[in-house]
Amino acid sequence: MPIRRPVQGKLLYAQSGGVTAVINATAAGVIEAARARGVKAYAARNGILGALREDLIDTGKESKAAIAALRHTPGGAFGSCRYKLKSLEANRAEYERLIEVFRAHDIRWFLYNGGNDSADTALKLSQIGKAMGYDLRCIGVPKTVDNDLAVTDCCPGFGSVAKYTAISTLEASLDVASMAETSTKVFILEVMGRHAGWIAAAAGLAGNGPDEAPHVILFPENVFEEAAFLAKVKATVERVGWCTVVASEGIRNSAGQFLADAGTHDAFGHVQLGGVAPTLAALVKQKLGYKYHWALPDYLQRSARHAASKVDAEQAYAVGKAAVDCALAGMNAVMPVIVRISDAPYRWKVESAPLAKIANREKKMPKGFIARDGFGITAAARRYLAPLIQGEAVPPYGTDGLPRYVTLKNAAVERKLPAWRP
Amino acid sequence: MPIRRPVQGKLLYAQSGGVTAVINATAAGVIEAARARGVKAYAARNGILGALREDLIDTGKESKAAIAALRHTPGGAFGSCRYKLKSLEANRAEYERLIEVFRAHDIRWFLYNGGNDSADTALKLSQIGKAMGYDLRCIGVPKTVDNDLAVTDCCPGFGSVAKYTAISTLEASLDVASMAETSTKVFILEVMGRHAGWIAAAAGLAGNGPDEAPHVILFPENVFEEAAFLAKVKATVERVGWCTVVASEGIRNSAGQFLADAGTHDAFGHVQLGGVAPTLAALVKQKLGYKYHWALPDYLQRSARHAASKVDAEQAYAVGKAAVDCALAGMNAVMPVIVRISDAPYRWKVESAPLAKIANREKKMPKGFIARDGFGITAAARRYLAPLIQGEAVPPYGTDGLPRYVTLKNAAVERKLPAWRP
């Protein structure tokens, strides 16, 4: 079946999965680039669900100032979702529904802003579009605090959670150091990271050498060895007077069990974690007798736009703009990715990579990033991580002392199809 | 016994109890004011313990730049401690030891930077000095994130934790709102506050009206009523789609039990808390079936100098400077306090108040600050709280993307006395 090249049409942008401090900067990049090219941009309300339900938002109803303010507003301005499309074989109807919605609204470019799962969805959509004779360009746009996307040097969203984590580790450690003589000896910070210890590793930027915090980092890449952990904590307290531990939520024991399995699962079948820090704290108390405190910032870490990395905010915007460039250049099934040119000074550029090389893959930390004893980061890790937290991108504040985050109007596009019956 | 007026002598500054994001700004105020007046300033290492042990620091060894950098460095630069002196009757020897140390180093002004307990210690020391014929001026300097000191309109340290809490509530709620359709419906943020709900109340500044986060604030001033709490959460999720709860660590049930009693106690006999958030989360899951997330920032909240309130940082500096002015003016057993002149525009000044009116008292939130249904703040609370988070006092950042916090040399003063044998 011959495919007609679109001479006009609309662009649809959707946010997917866990949001970040800078995903809206990507949205701003997309919308501002589309406007500059004279292309009408819709957004899907609550991610791919909005596309399935034909619940579309006309971003043309938003002012220039509102779109510009997305650059410094955390969360997902159009709503995101955890909804994984089944395989083409298992539920072809869902993919066909999406094409039907796109056809009804003359959507010719679909930009899907997410992680590995979303790259897979965008890839499948590009295939089914072709199969159904509907000319559609699908572009994945990288986003994840987990920094686990293949091909790209780093993932927009990660640099800001990395910076938040390093700053928080530094600040809380100054607190602990002040009080250790009579109070808390061991402080445990639990950070996100199910399978890859990128965020935990970033905490390592807070200090240098064995006496500076964090003294112990626990990576999901390593099996948690209780005896070695306790020995390291004890030695640190005896030498330094106190000890800061940064633990990835995803650490497991030698039996492969998560240290803190909350017992529930999200829509992707991932175990919902939380509670490594109190588990470790109880262990420290019981086995070493030290007074402890622990913190679990949870969503605070990935929404902390007030402490965002300038590099991260700029890259998030750049991939949004590049995604529009790719789409309008007629590319399909690709993702704009960050390419590192040099570490110091840090230089980077955006290129495009095939979604097929990204979908459903997971980038682990290189083994060479974890110190030999398993509890710290190496010089190679520092070289990689350090540039990603550089620069501040402080949001504007109101006279009320709070950041001026924007809430969009999110005006609905009139529906043209019958309701979706899953 | 006649008391000789000191014509010369030294000043001793000590930090007490939990540190804050701006306690070092107070230290900067003290040291810079002392330098300006030509008075030598010592600091006690690890608070009152350093005074008992004759472990004193000569702040004269620090550069002007290092002292200036204290204005933006969190934690306690000289070390703090949780060590409560017993009553004069129970352990007069401790008070006499302090006077002995002061006498050995010609310390004529003692500035004690802490909360209600420390105000009590400073008051007792002023009395024992008099009784022992040693001319000593004791000045309390206010500091506590708990905002529970009597007389002063607010406490240095509170404004910054208030700002951090309001910003974090706002940011995490934007995250939850984006994802609520398919993911977390209820987000619970646990904040500090054993007996008074000031920090929890400050979260209320993040939003306005019943539909904006936080939707539910749990105050230690109220008995926790499970049924009313669950009903409010359920109604909010049904109306708004999601619900943000901010819970004070100190909330108790109708039997007077803390919802999350960790079972351990600190040096002051206070129960060490932590874990209200997971307790509430489990309740929400079990009774309402909603997916939840919870955060417990712990020390992150009180050390978050990167997000400090400008008003708070300025007041912290001002009370340090005023404490020196009081001391050198010959005042004794007083504390510089913040007096509010007007709400909008916010105007304030520093006056002095007798320690006898402050020691061991605890300021609760006015009943009129809590909304009638018990789950929010009133317009009166907003009028009081809003000015305290105004303005940003962003610390300088290095090219590494981290705030440039200072670590002092803390050079020890030579000992003149035998070791302390408690």
C-alpha cells in the first residue's frame, strides 16, 4: 500500500510513566518548536490513556508565557500514566484504536516522552501505522530519573534528581556531623533506583575520600552483604565519629529478595518498593547499637525543580525541540539522544538513534563505576556524573516565597469518535 | 559579695540541641559583632559539652571569609549536642565546673544558642555565676525549627524548614496530580514537630482552598481520629482525583499514644519518633484501597539551606548580632527576640526579653490557626506564617554544582584546667 507523505497534519505529544523535575521543559521544547514551524500541537491527557480515550488537549489555547513557564515547572503538565500497552499480538485493537484517533484528528507526528517501555510503544505504533496505511511518524523522547535508557549518554530528569540527592546528602551530613557526639551516629538516606544505582551513585558527588559523606553507598548492582555493611559502618563511626549511608531502594540480599518489599506491584508488574532505610536502620541499631536517623524523600527527589540541574533542564528542552525537528524531517521510530563530546569542559550535542536500539533495554551502571569494596564510586563514575549536576536553574519565585509553577488550562479538543471500550 | 564589672574578658558562644539551616548565620552574627566591638570570641566544641570539657575553639583563627560563609552554611559549625544539665540541686558540680572553665579563660559573656532547654541552662548559669561571685552575663539566643519558644514572634530556623516544607508539598503534589489517574492517589509527607504543629501548618502555604494540596494536615494539637481522617481522604480523592496529606510526627491517638512510637528516647527523655507516614499509608491502603506513596525527609528538612527563607536567614543573623549587643551592654539572663511590627508588608525588629519568661516553656499553635474541621489552616495562620518564608537566600554554588558550604578550622584553645570528671 503506498504511503502518502503528509503535507499538513498535527503533532501529538504525550508524557509517560513517572514524571520528573524537567519533563515539562521537554514539553516546552516540543510546543515552542512546533509553534515556530507552524505546526499545531495537541497533547494527550494523562499520557497514552488520553490518546486511547480521544481525550486530547489543544496546546494552542495556552499563552506563550504559560508554555515558557513549563521550562521551570515540575510534574507532568498534561498528566502522565502508568499504562503499558500489551504486545501487538495480545491486543492489536488498542494499537488500531490509537491509529483511528490519530486519523480522526489528522495526527501525523506522535512524540512519546518516556522511558524504555514508552520507546517500545512508540516503536510498535510506528509499525502498526505503516501496516494500516496511515502515514505516522513516531518519535520517542527520552525521560527518566533512573538514567537507564540505552544509547543516550544520560537521560533528562536524571541530572536534577542527582543534584538534589548530592545536595541533600551534603546538607544532612553537615547536620549529623554537628550532633554525632551525643546524638545520631548513623544517617541513612534511601533513594530511588530499582535496578540501577545511578541515583545512589550521584550521592557520591557530595564528598571525596573515605572520611567525607557519603561513607557507604549501597547499589542494587551488588548483593547486600550484611556483615560487610556493618563492618564498614562501624569502622566509619569509629574513625569519623558518624556515618552517612545512601541506599538504593532496589538492594537485595543473597537470596535475591528486596530488603524492603512492600508487597505491592505497579501497572508494569514492578514491585513497589519503599522502606530499605528503616530496615537498615533497625539492623544498625540491633547489631551495632548506634543511634540512627533515616530519610526517604520519595517523590520529593524527582519533583525538586527548585534544585534542578541547569545542564539537565537544558538537555530536557533540547530533546523536545530535537524531537520536533526529527519528526518534521520525516524521520520515524527514532529518539533524540544526548551525545557527550567531552567531560571537562562538559560539551554535549543531540543526535537521533533508532528506537529499536532503545526499546525495552536497560542500561546498567558500568562495573567500573563502583569502588572495589562495593560501597563507593570511582574516579570514572565522577567523570561521568559530575557534569550532569552542573549549573543551577532556579525557578522564578513569587513574593509569597514559593516557586511560580504554572498550571495549564488544558482545554479539551472536541471528540470525533465513539467512546473507547477497552 | 561585690561583683566587679568586667573591663575586659572573652565571649563564649555555644550551639545547643538540633541544628538548623541557619544556626550558623546566628554564629556569623555573633562573631562578626564581637569582632567589630574588639571582643575575643571563643566557641564551645559540641555545645555545652565543650564548655564542661574545656574544649574551646578560638574563632579568631578563622578568616573573615570563613565567618561570612557561615551565613549560608547549614548544620552546626562548632558542633552541637543534646545534653541537658540537671537541676542546680541535682548536680551543682556541673554548673560550678562551667564557672571554673569560664574563670580560667576569663569568659565574661556566655551566649547559648538553642531552644527552651538551653534558655533554662543559660538562666541557671546566670544565677550560679552571681552566687559564686563571678561576673558573668548569660544571653540566650533563639534557635529551633519547632517554633515553640515563648515570647519571640518566631524562631530562627523555623522559617527555612517552613519554606522547604511548603515547596516540597507543592512540588510533590504536582507530581502526584500528574500520575493519579493510574498510579498514586494518596501522598503522605511526614514532617517534624513533636508537640506543636508549626511545620505541618507551614505546608498549608503550598495551596489555597479545599482542592489545592495539601488537602489534609494532621496536627499534634488534635487527637488523631481515624474515621474522620479516612472520610476526608476519601472525599478528596473522589472530588480531586488524588490527595496530599501532611502529617506531623507527633500525632497521637485518643489513648495518647504516638501513631509511630519508635520506642527509643533521646537525652532529654523525648520519645524518638519516625514512621507516622508509613503507618497512615498502610491505613489508607487497608481501609480505602488507594495506592499510596509517602516521604519522610527527616534531617533533609532542617538542613535544607539551599532552599532557605531570606527572612529566616536575616533574623538568624540579627539575633546573633543583638545577643552581642545585649551582652556588651551589660544585660544578663535575657534573649533577643523577634517582634512583629506588621504582617503585610512584613516588618520586624529585635528586642530583648527575660530568660525567665522563656525557659522551659513551650509555645503551642493558637487554636485559631487550625481550621474548624481540624485538617487545615485558617486565614489567621496564613497571615502569621506567610511572611516567614518570604525571600530566597540562595547559597553560592561552585562550578561542581554544589553549594559552597564552609568547614571551619576549629582550632582548640590551650587547656588550663585538669580534665573534667563527670
